Amino acid sequence: LKGLAANALISAHGKKLVSADNARSIPGGAQLDLGLRYAYAGSGQRVTWRINIENATNREAWREAPTQPWGGIYLFPTPARAVRASVAVDW
């Protein structure tokens, strides 16, 4: 179909050591993002439709674990599956 495009992004990370003495770690993980874009010109205007699915597999993992200056460690999980859609019209 003319004007249709698909995209995919796989991001992966390995095990991360998170404590100063390397005694604590978080396991590796991966995330799959998918998207479609359809663009066409009608009535002299370009219209672009987009839909994206972030974390399509809805896998749970820890993505970051930064150590704070005072020694605490925060764990940040990967976001849950999210679907985003948009329409753009060029005037």
C-alpha cells in the first residue's frame, strides 16, 4: 500500500551491577516497540496517521538503578505496554 510504513525497535540490556561493592545487580531485559505510519495527500493537504505500541510484549524489567549521592539506589521499571495514536495534517 503506497504511503504505508512499518517500524520496529528492539532494545536490550544485560545484567547491571547497581551497588558500590557490586553485590547487588538487576537482570538484563529487552523491549520491543512497534509502529505503523500511513501518509497520503488529499485535497491538496498531506495527512499522516501514526500508531505506535511501546513495550509490545509487556515484559517487566528494571531499566535503571542509579545510585544517589547519599548512597540510596532507586529502581526504575520499564513502562507497561502503551498505545499511542496521532494524526497530523499539513495545511
